[in-house]
Amino acid sequence: MPDDVPALHVPVLLAEVVRHLRPVPGSRMLDCTLGLGGHSAALLEAGARVLGLDRDPQARVLAGRRLERFGDRFSTRGGTFAEVATALAAAGERFDGVLADFGVSSFQLDEQSRGFGIHAEVAPDMRMGEGCPETALDLIDRLSEDALADIIFQYGEERRSRRIARAIKRDRRAGTLASSADLAATVRAAVPGHHPRHPALRTFQALRIAVNDELGEIARLLERLPDLLAPGGVAVVISFHSLEDRLVKESFRALRQSGVYADAARRVETASAAELAINSRSHSAKLRWALRAAAPKGSP
């Protein structure tokens, strides 16, 4: 691996992804969430051709360096995955397998300048890349206290959202909230007491989802998925929280019932004990798959 590509990147549920997508020489795969290219590398090693999408220019550069050994079997394209998926479907592009691994990538979480982490001493930016008009701090400044509380409640599933939003707006007006670490401290002070996990994590999740329109992106991708799959093609989706997984579950179930998908997962697959031992970030990963029908329902 090139020296400037983070070496500790571990793709989640890799064995399960490969098992469901069944890459073989000549098969064509779409990786909607390229990241550092861990999943794409496994597909390429099996002989497939891979088009990797990512809204983050830095991710595309790093993945490109990691995967350049595969030559023209690997290519990248920039933009949000819903935007690019829509364009690919409209152009008649079809794939034997489509993978989407939602959420923020490990290298983005680890990069302090992005402000994703609760200890980052920089402004909470939280943009994943292209297509994001405002930072998390811009969002906080623009929204009313009630609107901010609604986002924290809906996207963070945080029942103390009103109290947290009130504290955030107060500290922002007072000039004591400028960094991600400040934001985390504000939330902790707003909800004192013992917490199994840092009490700001749900708020950070909510702001990140809102800044990047993550749920809207997922809904638009799921709508386009059947058009991207060749007959008999497989879609594999990895979610990291209940809001994402609910969208996937409902879409796959509805399209299975209508005959668009010949089959789809009834239950999620999660990381094994062995994987959890080497990659703690896989603990919340949930995988679902869907199999495109060989022909539309009712066709001869």
C-alpha cells in the first residue's frame, strides 16, 4: 500500500460483502461509498471491474493510489452517491453488484480538521465533501432553538434535545462555543450525570446527518438501486444506525413484495466476534442485501 494511504483502514463486514456480491472476472461492480477502497480492493482482487464513488476528493485520491495496481479495472467518480447513481441509471449503466456502506468513514473521523470528533479543537465542520453548502457551525447559527432541537431529536434520537439545543444556542451567543470540543462540553454540561457513552455523541450524529443530508441521499439512492442492477444483480447495503436501516428495510421489503427484487434479506447481518475484536467500529454495522429479479414481474 502506498505510504500516504492510512494503513489501519479495516472495511466492515468484508467477508459478508464479498459473499453476497460474488465478484468474478469480468463482473461489473459499483461501490457507492468508496472511502479508502477496502471493499473495492477485495472485489478487484476477485477479478471484477469496479467504479468507486465518493463525494470526498481526498478519499478519491487516496483510494486511487491504493488501487492503482488494478489498472483500468478500477475507476472513480466524484459527487454524492445519489446524484451519481441517478446519472448512471439515466445513462443506462447496469452493474452485477452495487455496494453502499453508509455513514462517515474512519479516516474522516480520525482527521481532526474535519471536526467530527468530540475532542477536536477545531470548528465543527462535519462536511463529508462535495454537495454540502454549510458546516455544522453554520447550521447551528442559522437554525432557531426549536429547529435545532428538532434535528437533534429526529436524527440523533436524543430525548433531551430541547435542553441540549437551549444550551448550544446560549453558549454560542456567549462566544464560548467555537470548537467541536466546546460543543461536546456544552452538551455534557446540559445533561449531567453518569452516561455509558459520551452524552454528545447523539448530538454530533444529528448535526452530521443534517449537514450532509445523509437520509435524503440514502432515500434517493434506494429509489435508483433497481435501475442500476442488471437482471440477477445484487445490492448490498451497510447501515450504522436505526434511521438508516429503517429506510433500507422498508425499501427492500416493498420492492420484494412488488416483484422488483426476487429476494431480499429478512434479517440484518452483523459483525462476528472475531471482527469485533479487531475493528471496534464494526459493532453497529448492519448489512442487508437484495437480489434484482431476472425479469419484471408478469413478463414472459
